[in-house]
Amino acid sequence: MHGFIHYVFWVDVTILTALLIGAVWSIAFPAKRLWPPPASGSWQHRMTWVFFYSVFGLNAALLFFDWNSWIFETNLRFVIGVPLALIGALLVAWGIATLGVQNTSGVKDRFVISGPYAFTRNPQYLGDIILFVGLSIVANSLYLWVTHLLLIIVFTVAPFAEELWLEEHYGNAYVQYKQGTSRFL
């Protein structure tokens, strides 16, 4: 089993590294960005979502197969981690419900500043970060801590690529929104 977990971990890390490189690339070269994608169904759109769904599946495998293998022996991890995971999941769900599936998937639909977007420009990323910290605490897996940390880095870098895209597509309305609403908190 340990060989399988090790393999899943390294595939996960490789894909997460590619996602991070793609986000940094999109910031450095906005005319050739990978995220947000130029169009629904483009290779950038498909590749990004295949990578994200792969990472989520691989992280689920790590959560299941490497459960409670690290240093947090106490059940206190549930008292801390479960509420964090629930808060994060609710914030992500609220963000998706408010923004809509198309906007969430990186395809221009409409400009939204209501719901959680009235408080933070990136409630889904913030919710994901809180969710993954909570899951890492509960699962007590070093492998999951590492992959979730990489995912948190991706979710911290991605908004910088999105902000350029949002300014291009929504102009002054987004610039004014950006000035009055924090990126995360």
C-alpha cells in the first residue's frame, strides 16, 4: 500500500506543479494565458479542469489511503478541522451559487459583486483554502498536507492572473470593485 500512496502523491505533486506553473505563466504572459482560458472548450479550458479534477481525485485517494498516518494522535483534530472544512465548503458553495457555473469555470458570463463577492473578491479560493486546511487537520496525513499546501499556493497565485483578465473584460467596473474589496480578507 505504501508504494501506491507514494505514487499517488508524486503524480499529485507533478500535476499541482504544472497548475502552479500555468498560473505563473498566465501572470507573466497574459496574451498567452492558460487561466482564465480564452474560451470554453479551448485546450486551456479542458487542460485546466482535467488537471484540477485529477488533483481533487488524487487528494481524495490520499485522504482515504493515508488517513491518520502522521503526528496528530488526538481527536482534537476533529474539533478544529471539521468546522474549518465545513466553513470552507459553505463559502465555496455560496460563491459558486452567486457567481454561476460558467463564471466559476473561467468563462465570461456576467460581473458579480453580490453575496460573498461583496466581502472578498475571491470567496471560492478563500473557501477552498479554509476547506483544505480543515481536511488536512482531520486527515492527519503528511502527504495530504504537502499537496494541500501546493493547492493553496495555486489558489493564492491564480487571482493575480484572473485580475488582469477581469480588468480586460469588465474595465472600470472591475477596477472600482477591486479598489473597494479585498482580494481575500
